[in-house]
Amino acid sequence: MMERRDDFDLVTVVHGPEYPLFPRGPLGTDKKMNSPKPKPIIWVTIPVFNNEATLRDAVLGAVERGFPVVVVDDGCSDSSMASIAGLDVIILHHDTNRGKGAALMTAAWHIRSAGGTHMICFDGDGQFLPSDIDAFAKKVEEQPLAIVYGVRDFKSDAPGSSVFGRKFSNFWCRVTTGKKVLDSQCGFRAYPVSVLLDLKVKKTRYDFEVEVLVRSSWVGIQLFPVPIQVSYSPPGGRVTHFRPIVDNARISHSYTRLVLRSFLPVPRKIVKPGPEGLRGTVLSPWRPLSFFKALLTENSSPWELALAVTLGLFIATLPIFGLHSVVIIFVATYFRLNRLLAFSVSHLCAPPFVPVFCLEVGYYLRHRQWLSEFTTETLWSQLDERFFDWVIGSIVVAPFLAVAGGIYPHRR
């Protein structure tokens, strides 16, 4: 990912205090991050775009926490930068507005070059409390290899669009990762800088934060929540640059791309913490032994295997033409079950035996006798009737097969 360095070179450092440089290794392997007992070097990052009414208080509050602070001027056209003149902070400058994601990446490059290992992202629009930075710092010290994200405490002043947006985003975040994320849209977060710079994040605006969480989860980085306070009517008035139609469309597009990507068995880097820090391996179908071993062993406790078998058999019995595989992978990912096992056992319900059995059961429940003639008249000329029999029969047979199939791996 070193090509991102060219992007960083376009940034102007306006002013700020000097911080010592520390030696570091390749991307994702900072020496301080990879020590057996890493001591995080935490910075606070504040991306800014036209927040003149609230920025100074936000920056002062961040400075009071005692961490180095870097402010990224993302092409401000108002007096935001003038409002923090003289404060003991680093200011990085974008000539044009390039988006919040681009601003955070700019800060990450600078923090890394100054020897920092972590950055806490804090907004300058006044909605967050600087005192909550301490909770993030504490969590970073406890879990230095994880991403820490804020969970907003929505109260009566929270816009309905924000409440709905969080629920919508959380659902699709779980679909793509199989993990329950409590607030996938909150920008108050703490990142290990080396991990952030090594992710292949393509988005640069508000959809950046969604993609970071999903891709971090994919490579094995843990996600930890921290409850925070939020105000949507801060002193001076809150200025938000979130455009409901445009930015929600971008987020939806990102989730569509990420959902499709999560279903494809193409090369993916898997990072796992070890005694010496983070180490990455590539999970690829071109390495069949390691690839299928990883697929077979994911979520492989007896209880999880039993649920995967139950899921695969239940869905495969239902009369959803041509959609069984997609639905099984979708649901198995959502509930973090073994997708390969669920998909494999579904073939036990392939035609003709299970569908015919469901049809017979449905016919018996409706007519109190078995269907003994399978002719053109009884099947095709009465297709709607036979389909109804199939639906009724599958509702009865699917739970029975699912439970019976799930008992064996669970007992093991």
C-alpha cells in the first residue's frame, strides 16, 4: 500500500509542535506495535471542513486530554483554521475538500511518520465530548491490536434519520462480517495506525468508516465498543456535511459491493495477533489446502457445526427456486456459522427425493390420502395445486430434517 505515500505528499503541514521520530518496520508491523507488551503512542485526529463555530472548543478539549493532536483542514472555506490559531496542535492542509476518509488517511500517514501507533478520531462539529477520549485511550491500552468504536447514546434530540441509519448500517455490517456491531456509523473511533494504512480501503468520504470496519473484521482485527455521549444541538450550533441522499447512496453502494465481495472465495489477507504482534497470511483458493482448511475450521465448535447443518437442511428443503445457495451463504454469514458445511449439506435435499416427499406430505395433509399417481395431469395440469402441496409439506418437513440433521454434529 506504499502508493498512498504519494497522496500524503500533497499535504501541507501548516504549523505545530515537533514530536520525535521512532524507528518502524514495514506496513502493519510497527516495532512498537509488535513488541510482546506494546505501549501505545496515541494521537488524537480531528478532520475539519467548515466547523468554525465549534472547532476551537473541540480542539481545546482534545488538547486537555494530554495527547498530541493533529487537525486536518480538508479544504475549509470559512474561518475554522483561524479559530484555532495559536493552539499547540499540528495542522495538515488539503487544498480542496477530499472527504473525511481522505483526511483520516492523511493524519494516519503523519502520525506514523512521527512514531505514533494509534489515533483516536474525534469530530470537530461539537457532537462528541472530549472527556470520552479517555475511555478510548484506556481501551487502546487494554486492546492495542483492535479497533475501538464509539456507541452513541441516542436521546430525544437524535434525528430519526440517524437512528434509522444506524440500524440499517448495523444490519448490513453484520451480513458482511457475521459480527454484531453496535454502531457502525459513529466516527468516534481509535485505530492502530499500521492496520489502517495496510487496509485496502477504496472510499474516501463518509462511506470510508463503514468499509474500514468491514475490511478490518475480514482480516481478523477485533472490534470493541465504547459507550459515548452525543449531542445534536451543541453550543454554537452543529454543522453537519452529511448529505442524506448522496451519502446514504454511497454507503448503500459500498455495502452492495462488500456483500458481493464477502461471498466470493478470492484471495484475502488474514491477520492474527500472536506473541510478536500482528502477522498476516493470504487466504486464497490457489492454495487449496490452507484455503479449505480455513473454510472447514471457521466457526467449528460442535454447537456451531450443528447449527450450520440445521440451517443448510432447513433452507434447502424450502421451495425457493434457484435461491438456496445464496440464502444459505447469506444467513450463515449473518449468524457466523460454517458456510461451507451449511452449503454442502444442502445438497442432501436436492431433487427428486426431498421435494417429492414434501409434496406427498402436503398432499396428505390437505386430502388425507397419499398422491399415488404422478402423471402429466396430476403434476403439470394442476401445477398450482401441487406447488401448494409442496409449500405445506416443506413447512412440516424442513424443521424435522433440520433438527434431525443437527443432532449428530452437536453430540460429537
